[in-house]
Amino acid sequence: MKTPLKTNPHLSKHSIAKKNLTNLIADLDREDLCTLLMELAQRHAELYDWLEAALSVPTRSRKTKTSRRKKVDADVCRRQVIGILHSLDGMRRSEAYWHVRELVQGLRDVKESAVQFLKAGDAEAALTILLVLIEETSEGMELIDDSDGIYSCFIVELAEPLAKATRRANLGAYGRARLVRRLAKVENYLRGYEMDDIVEEAIRRLRLTTINNVARQNENASETTQLGEYPGAELPMRQSSFDKSKRRNRRTVG
């Protein structure tokens, strides 16, 4: 006799609710949907943050021009992630256990928005989202029941896109140094869970980029020194014509 598969009763209810919701709003027009969203946003403040974050993500179906798309707000993203992490507050530990997978899915949706930005060539926006995720989820290790390892596996998933975003983002020397300090804090925190290697690659790439840029600047400085003190020193004809015009001006004034 086969042992019946254990299922989460809460998840089955949610899946039914989603199907019913699709049928419920099928006949609504644009104006009705906008009115409904406005009322929901007034009743649930966190919904506005979710909408703002969702609408900033580039998609194939959305025809909004990249230049007109609103920039990613790190504070909005942070509130969204913190809201997901605390969505199990108030539940009994035995009840919250069944919702960890659902919580991780919410975090994975946020991560996927960063991946979409990477695919669209906006590494800076992706990096903003991924930094918030890695910072908040690492601190969330103390909040979440990770008996099945689902939560920690998600944090491991952040390593690859974080390294890509770090490599592609257009950061200055100050931006890279600041980013290294932020990632170092995460690294120290995750070291207690033996997961510090997640941000190692990103930090290594940042430091390597800094070293390469310094070497390139030194080479450029060396070439400039060989050419002369002034950038125009290798162009004597232009310098000579400039001197002649100055002499003419002096005679005119005299």
C-alpha cells in the first residue's frame, strides 16, 4: 500500500484562490482595475512598494522606453524584502514551517527582477536589488526555520547574478570601495553559517577591477610624462601659430 504524499493544506488553498481570482477579474476593464488597485494601495501600504518595484522591471510585453523607466529605489526594494521576511511573524513555529517555501518564492521573484535588469543591460539596477537581497536575507537566517535548507539554498542562488552584476556595473573607484565594504560585512555575517564564499567572487572581481584600473592609470601617466609636461607639446605647429597671434595682439595694443 502506497504511503499518501504529504501536502501543505495552506498551499492548496492559495492555488485555488489564484484560479478563482483570475476568473473574478477577467471581465474588468482598465478603469475598473485602476480603481481597484488604488483602493487596495490605500488599505495595504506595502502594495504600493510592490507595484513600484514590479513596474520598474523591464519586460518584453511592456512597451515603456528604457529612458522613461523609473530607476530602482533601494529603499522600496528593502521594504519589500523585509516585508517578505516578516510575512511569517505571528504564526506558530509549526505553522510557519509550511510557509517557508512560499516565503522563498517571494524572495526568488525579487531576484528574478534583478536577472531581468541584467538581461536588459542595466547592471547597476540589478546590483541595487541583489545587494538588498543578500544583506537582508543573510540577517534573516536567524528568523527563518531552515530545517529543509530551502532558505539557505536561495541565498546560494544569489552568488552567480551578484558576481555578474558586480563585473558589469559601471562603478567608479569610490563606488567599488564602498561596495567592497558592504559585501565584507555580509561575508563576516555569513561566515558564522559557513556560507561566506557566496560573496567571495563578487569581492574578488571588485578588487581585481580596482587593481587593473590603477595599473591602467599608471600606464597612461607614464605615456603622458614621455610626451611632455603639456598635452600640446607634441604639436609644435599649433603652438607656434598661437604665439604669432599673441604677438600680433600685443602690437595692436601698443
